[in-house]
Amino acid sequence: MHERLYKTHAVVLRRYDFGEAGRQLVVYTPNLGKLSMIAKGVKRVTSKLAGHLEPLTLSTIVAARGRNLDTVTQVDTVEAFVHARTDPDRVYYGLLVIELLDKLTLEGEENRALWDLLIQTLRRIDAEDDPWAAAAYFQVRLFVLSGYKPEVGRCVECEQPLEASNIHFSPTLGGTLCPNCRTADTRAFAVSANAVKLLRLAASPSYAAYARIRVPVGVRDELDAILHSSRLSITDREVGSATLLETLKRSSYRPIGGRREP
Ligand SMILES: [Zn+2]
């Protein structure tokens, strides 16, 4: 007689206070997409839910269907991603990932490929030397899987193949422009052939091929500019964690992803 109950893997994307000791959660799941849930009493020390519903954690949730919102009845941590949640160099990339995923998805739309990408990315940000690479790959793949695939093989305007130089990127049109079409978007900016190549690799489903590339700092900065302008164009405003990351980069803080030549 437990038809009301269901069990799912979940990653918390956002939390709000709910009532005196509870929280409303926005979670991402493999089979139900994004959904909102209530966790009652979760902020009480005695709650068995406490400590299991942190962002950047893979959990198993048992929830009871409600008329409006479902209620969490049980939760277990499956993967804690300890480095991604405690190492400041990694935390910001993790937060950027879940915030952007939240921005680009609607509730109740299942997307198994996005779920797999999310979990793989959290593992990479947690374990790999360079969390920047994993976060950049995630963003480009998220754009592709959400219907914003950047056009990088040819000119997005006239569809001619690109030359090796004088390439511009248009965040508004979502792709590269040839010299003849560069004025099609006043916000278009020059990009190198290497940055275009990296963007093309990041758009492909093979992380291995992308991760093999040793990316020079200049090209990394170019991809950051492409991602920043694309986020602005797609979501209308920059996501908060990216703004924070930028601020930290400009101060004395230096992410491990941002190795710079002396
Ligand atoms: Zn063109």
C-alpha cells in the first residue's frame, strides 16, 4: 500500500526555508527531470534527513506524492563529492554547474542525457586536476542538450566553411561568423581557430577527446569569453556563481584551473 511513495536518485539544485524548520528543495532527477519537494523538519538536529540534502551531493530520496508538492520521507547520500563541496577552487565550478542547469531546465521534463552529464561533471569537478575543464565542457554540452547547440563548423549566417583566421563568435546568433558576416551581430568578437576547435570538441559527446587537449591560457580565456557571452545571451543575465568566480579571479584568488605562465 505504498503507491504514494517513490524512490529516486537526486541532486539538490536550490533550497529555500519552508516553515519553521523545513526546506523546499529544487532537485534534479534521472527519470523525473527537475522537481520541487518539501523536506519537513530538516533543520532540526534530530532530523534523520539533516546533512543529506546538501547541494553538490548525489542522494537517494524516498518521497510521498502530495497534492501540490511531494514530501521527502527518507534520504541517503550515495556520493558526497567531498572535494567539490569543500575545496573553494572546486566549489564555485560546482555551483556554476547546478545554477546553470537550474536556469536552463523546466520542471517535469525528463532528460536522461543531462542527468548523466550532471553526475559525470560532479565526479570530474570532485576528482580531476582541472575543474575548469570539466565545468567548461558541461556548459557547452548543456547548451547542446538544451537546444542551444553552437554552430562552429561554418558561418552561422551564410553557412560557408570558415577560414583559419578572421573568425568572430556571435553570442546572439549562437555560432561563428565569417569575415563577410561579422557585422551581423554587433556583439560578435574575434576568436582564434584554436578556440573554435576547442569549442567544437566540447560540443561533442566524447569527453575523452576534449580532455586530451592541453589548453593554453589564452585559448582558455577565449572559451571563458564565449561561455560568458553565451550565458548572458541565453539566460538574459549572468548567473550569480559565475559573477562571484569572476570577482575572485580578479582579486588575489587564483583558481587551480587558471594556471598562468610567469
Ligand atoms: Zn558568413
